[in-house]
Amino acid sequence: MDIIKVSANSRTAAVAGAIAGVMREHRHAEVQAIGAGAVNQAVKALVLARGYLEADGIPIFCVPEFVDVEIDGKVRTAVKLIVDPAPETK
Amino acid sequence: MDIIKVSANSRTAAVAGAIAGVMREHRHAEVQAIGAGAVNQAVKALVLARGYLEADGIPIFCVPEFVDVEIDGKVRTAVKLIVDPAPETK
């Protein structure tokens, strides 16, 4: 399963659609963003995706973590948002 | 319970401490941010708070949503991160 990589220029609706698609297929998604603009787009996409998926009966939640990624030989800290289905009781 | 308001200039460690404190006391926290810089700080603080709280045996997850807030008479869209304890099985 591919990580959904988000940049500051990513369209939120496109990212939200990608998150929803991966969640429908795998019941798990990982969204990675580097920098404030990208993190903001990722979170906004997650809000939209949550709406799409709730309509499908798949409520979701996320857990954020830091990951080091190497880009052009430099190590940068990315934010990874791990998305999973919410428990039945929520 | 007060909403934890985060700005682009908020220190992540201070916000993380606030989230951890509210979670320890109320087992629920709400973090509000307006704008990319603020959302980024909020998410980074949540990663740190997750570390603090896991050490206390309180794993957390978050659900993002949009909320309209009025500031100086203008309506702006904020991102609210709702933080709750993760289910026992996670």
C-alpha cells in the first residue's frame, strides 16, 4: 500500500479522494507531509475524507507521528498521519 | 473544558504540555488552529503529546473537523483536532 504524499500545492479534494479510496480498499492509509503548507493540506483533506467515508459507514480517526525521510540526500522530518477505522463504539 | 488555541507562533512543546495536561484531567481535548502555520504547530504538538501520554499509559488518537469561528466580526474556518483516548485494543 502506497503512502499518500501531500505537498503544499496538493488539491485537498484530490488528496481526500485518494485517502477515501485507500481506506475503502485497505481499511488503513498513511498520509505524509513535509512543511507547514503540506501538513495543513493533509489535515484539511482528512476532514473531507472523513465526510466521504462516514457516508460509506467507515468512520475514521488518525494518529500523527514524525518520520525521517531522505530527499535529495538530505534527511527531513515529515509528519505522517496514520488513518484507521474508528472503533464500532464511537 | 477550554479549547486549546494554537497559533503559528505557539511553541510546540508548550502546546503539547497543554494537550497532555487536559487529556490527563479530562480524557478529552480539543485543539483549534487557523491557518497553515497554526495547523502545522498543532499537529506537531499532538505528536509530542502522544509521546508524553503513551508514557502515562494513555494512548491517544485524533479526529479533525472544520469549525467556523468569528474573529473581529469576521467568520473564519478553523481546524479543530478532537483528541480522545485510543481504544484498549489498539
